[in-house]
Amino acid sequence: MKTNYKIYFFIFLTTIMVFTIDILLPLGVAAGVPYIIPILISLYLTNRRITIFLAPIFIFLTIAGFYFSPPGGIMWMVLTNRFLAFSVIIITAFLGLRLIEKDEEIKKIASIPAENPHPIVRVSFEGNILYINNSAQKLFDYYKKDLKNFPMPAQWISIVKTALNDNKIIFHDYKINKRMFTFDFTPVLNYNYVNIYGKDITEQKKI
């Protein structure tokens, strides 16, 4: 995994700047709130441990700012501002961590078609290839071709349009490289495309 030193540098730099401003301003100013800036920057790393590590450090620095800042303000207001700073730091870190978790879940779900050992192709009503997984690439010797030049059988375009027009799943057997495959043409009307799911049935045909 590539280490993004620039992000770490910006986290360190903004932390120093916020702490410096905090100890220069008199008490009563909620100068600890800007610690959410390095927390937000840490989210670009998509590493939950970094954000979890930073949050208590910023809380500690906010407490340190209370003792090192010049006197000023009414004490109950000072304490209220510090409490608000704690709350903002914790809430920002928590929400940021939740966003990272959701992003990881989305990536895992999105990787399912790509990791599927069976060929999967997504085709628009016009016959344009919108997606093709690794198994389908190998099957159609697709590696050095772009989507526009995908060698999709001409008959498939007709089946795609029929599946969408009739809103029904169509099953079609097709021979590729001496292997027999069955393909399910499943229409998705909301987005006007068809998902094509393939399965090798060569051995079944021999029985």
C-alpha cells in the first residue's frame, strides 16, 4: 500500500497551527473546534486506525490549550466552549469512521461481479457494453479491446432488445471456443440495460 506522506504532513501541519492559535488566543474562544480539520483530512487515508488515533490526541491538545492559553472570559463560558470542542471532535471522528465503513461495504459489494467466476456482461438497449467482468474478458479474449469493439454476437443485441421490450428473462445457449455456455439475459428496466449471466454447461450437455 502506498504511503501518502503529503496527507500525513498536512495533518501534522494543521495540528500545529490549531494548537498554536489555541494557546495564543485568550480563554473563552472555542479554538479547539478547528481540530476537526486534520480529522477530516485523515479520512482521505481511509484508514480507521489513523482517525481513532488522532481523536484522543486532539482532545488532549484541547485540554492542554485550556491550561496554556492566556486568561480571559467567564469560566462557565470557557468550560462550555471546551466541552463543545470535545463534542465536535468526537462527533466528527465518529461520523467520519461511519463513512469509511460504508465506503468499505460499498466496495465489497461492488467487487462481487468482478470476482464472480462466471462471465457477466451488462449491455444497454442500444447494444453498448457497459460492464464486463474478468471471466467474460477471458472468455471473449477481450483484454486488448475497448468497450466499443467488444466482440458481442450480433444475435445478442436482438435478444437484449427483446428482453427489455418484453420485460422478461431470456435464456440462450451459445458455443464459445468449443465450450457450451448458457446465458441469462436479465432486463433492468429502470436503467434500460440487460445483465447477461453466463455459465459453462459443457459437461452437462455430455450427459
